[in-house]
Amino acid sequence: MLSTCTREQFRAACGEREREPLAHLTPQLWAQANRLLVRKALAEFAHERLITPLPLPDGGGWYGVASDDHAVAYRFRAELLTLDHWRIEADSIVRLRSADGDGDEGADAGGVDVELPLEAGALVLELRRSLGLSDEVLPLYLEEITSTLAATAFKLSLPSVTSAELAAADFQSIEAGMTEGHPCFVANSGRLGFDAVDQLRYAPEAGAPVRLLWVAVHPDHAVRALGRNTEATDVSDLLGAPPLPTELADYVPIPVHPWQWRHRLAVSYADEIARGRVVPLGEGHDTYLAQQSIRTFFNSAAPERPYVKTALSVLNMGFTRGLSADYMEHTPAINDWLADLVAADPTLTGCGFSILREHAAVGYRHPRYPTGTPQQKQLAALWRESPVPFLREGERTATMAALLHTDRDGASVAAALIASSGLAPEEWLRRYLTAYLTPVVHALCAYGLTFMPHGENVILVLTPEGAPVRVFFKDIAEEIAVLDPATPLPPQVARIRAQVPREQWALSLHTDVFDCFLRFLSAELHAGGVVHQDAFWAVVARVLRDYEAAHPELANRLAALDLFAERFALSCLNRLQLRNNRQMVDLTDPAGALQFAGTLPNPLTGH
């Protein structure tokens, strides 16, 4: 007897249904997504002084912003918090057109009487001149805005999870539960190149298991770099690569994102495939989960095994997310150097700080494409340590981005962790900042070493109750820089040395930590009645003063940074993307690309 079972029947028997790729594109979800993105756009464009909300005469915290042609006005309630942070009530936002087509600057609402729907794309067009959008940048930026809206609508279509539930969840549930993306960038989920099905398969919020494809590449054009105490056989055994056929025994295996294979390599590397220099091997046997960075994967089949980071040539937040074989050549050496520095430094080890080493890397140099072109960044991968083997009994992990997450009722994960920890809010903050901020300050003071310490690049280690213990930093080789010319570097690590004017060194704290992360954390805890913003920044100041008192030998360096200066430069991220959304920053001269808009009052002053 013969029975058959279709794929749909199998899914139904297992309680699963294949989701319709466009099911989230409904009028209700689209309107919700637009309201949330308009709120963020008004807040961050105001923060970067691209627009200037003016108080309305009826008071009560109401503000107004006019379109460039003054025909449309936005009204909303907001609280202006520390670091010029605009905390706007999403439900209060109204978009209005005056009956005579002549809007106002927000100081007088007279004549404005036709309400229009909130549309983030329309907001961009209405403020195009204020945002400085060129004819070249505008269409792609509007596409990124639309794609970000679609991603938000998808997240809104998922079952609601409270912040309290997320705060108690496992590492990967938290990773997939993030809804906001980068807190500063308005167009932060462009992922241009993904289609609707790709979003369901590969977006981190979809939480779908992924099997990576593998190719074997000719050794004459391959790069294979291994860190200390890492053997090629160890890597192959760990990663579940298909076995190499006998005739390819000297070839180098490389994992490939399935999207990358279909959309890039099968086309732009077709010549190498035809010549047998790039040979497809099929799927690996391990399953992975996409992380917030999209192209990094966590091994869900064996969590103790390494992450895999692949090339993924989609355009997202101002960069095409390729990986260069040239960069891979020195990646493990950079990680070994930093790991040695950390292990030998009693301050860093004393606060439990550690990095997740990228200990193996591979890549392929296409023999015809010029060096440095996007086509030379399409076939490479690296392996990064998982945090799981380094956890002590009872410890758990969470992406630091979770601290900024709020659920659909406005409750924050940070507040939920504080509540569950049993600690006083200021004590929870002190422990968190000692684990996170102290290593960043010390690395800069002692070595002129900077990280990119945003929420997605930091993994918190927590007690079972939710108290911070220590942190892991990741994404090392592409993100760190040594600013101090006196810090010795071996030749294979030399590429991380950057020439940055000394007066800009403190921006790695003032901008990357204070303005781009703690500004948002402070605002959420303040709005939730957990920690008043003044008390929040008093704790930040106390952690820095404690560090200063413990390191008198670095007094001159600390004084040069002037972390407690009354004001510091406002370095703007959206302005970078609005200027050039294909490549925001020249990676060979990151300091030269910065966009400034005056200064911000330093919340540490007076503490």
C-alpha cells in the first residue's frame, strides 16, 4: 500500500502553516508602522537639527513642524529630555494641511483644518529640502523607508510578547524579538535586495532556521587565515561542512548565504563556477538563526559552536554588506592581538570584559575583478566564538539592544530586568555601566583603542534574575580602531590604526555611547518612572569618577579627553545616510566623513 503526504499536509499535521509573504501588508498594520516611523523620523531629525519643532501656543507640551513649502504641518506632544532627545507621543501626532494651502511653522495653528494620513514617505518628500536629499539619493532613500515600514509591519503582525516575557526569554528569542533596529537611523531596515520571501526566510525577526550552502574554491585564489590554537580540521569539524570530494582535496571550503549564492555568486562568479574554480557542495547539516546584523548566524543545532558571518550583498543602512577576502586575511591576527591585550590588562579582566574572537576566516579573490570593488567582497566568511561555552552555571545572555526594546504597551525590557533583578534601579545601572562603560573608557584612555559599542555588538551576561554581570564585545576586526600612534601594533594588525584628530577621540564615548545608546536608555527609564534622567546620568558620572580615582596614572589622558566638558560635538548619523546612502563612510578615512551639527550639553556636567 502506498500513501502520500504533501508538504502542506505535513506542515498542517505538525501544527504549522506556511505564511503568505505579504500577509502583513494590510491597511491597519501599514498605518501603525507609518505612525511609529513618523514618530522616529520627527524625533531623530529634530535631534540632528535638520528640523526645528516649535512650541504651540496652547502649551501642554505640544509642538509643531512645517513642511518645506509650509503647506503641511505636523502637531505632536513631546518631552524634550537630556541630550536634546525628543520623546514624542506616537498617538498624538497629527498631519494637517491648511484649507488655503498655506501652513505655518507650528507657532499658530490657525487655518490648518484638513487632517491627512501619516506617511513616512510623504514626510521625507515634504522635508526634502530640510533633509538635504539630492536627486541621486532620494529614490533609494524612499525605497529604504518603504522597506523599513514593511519590516515594521511584519513585526507588528507577529504575536505580541511583553517586555517582561522577553526579559525572561532565552538568548535567541530575545535576538529575534527586537523590533526597532538601530536606535538612531530612521531608515534602518532597508535590506534592499531581499524580496518578500527572503524576509520570511532570512530576517532575524522571522526566527526561521537556515542551512548555509557550501562551496569549495581553488586554492590559488583562496584566503584561509587561522587564529592561534585553531586548526583547519577543527573548523571543518565544528561547522558541519559537507565532505570534500577526493578530487577537491586541496580546495578551500567556504560557507555561503543562500541568498548570496542565488543572487550574486551564480551570476557574477559564473565564470569561476564554469571553470571549476568555485564548486558548489550543497547544504551543511547544521541549522542557524540569523542575528540582528542579518549576515551573522548563530548555530541553533549546537549553540556552543561558532557563529558564522557571511558575505551578503544587500544594501542596508548605508553599506552593501559584503566581506572582503583581503580583510579576512588578517582578521584572526587582529582578534588574537586584542585577546592578548585584554588578558594582560587587570582593569579589563577585573570587570569581566572579554571579546568573542573571530578565530578563522576564509575568502576568495576573483582573478578578474579589480581589488576593492563590491564584486571582490562577495565570497568570504569568518567564524566567531559563541558566548555559550564561556558562561558560568546559572548565567544567561541577552543582546544589549534589548535594553532599548519596548513592547506594544510601551513597557521596556530594561525596566523589566531591573524589576526582576531585585536590585535598586541605580544599583542595577551601576553594575551594568561598570561592565559595559568601564572597558570602553579604559581601552580609549590606556591604548587609544575604540570599539563600535552599540547594542547589537554587545552581549550582556546576566544572572538568572536579570542583574548584569559582565559583557562580551563582538564584531572585532571590522569595527575596532587604534587612534594612538604610540600603541605598538604588529604588521599583520596595522590596518586597524586610524588617524583621527585628538580632539575627536572622545567622540567614541560622547557619540557612540552617550548619544547613540545611553540617550535612549535614559529616556525610556525616565518615561517609565524607573530612574529620573538626572539620577541616570549621576550614575554614569559616578562610574567614570570611580574609574578616574582607580587610575591616577592615566589622569593626564583622562583630562585630555575632557569627558565632563560642558558641551560636546553633535555627530549625526542620519545626515551621513541622507548624504550618501550607498556608502556613508569612507572606511579608509572614517573621521573625514563625520557630519556635525553644533554641540550638545553634556549631561555629566555638574555631577
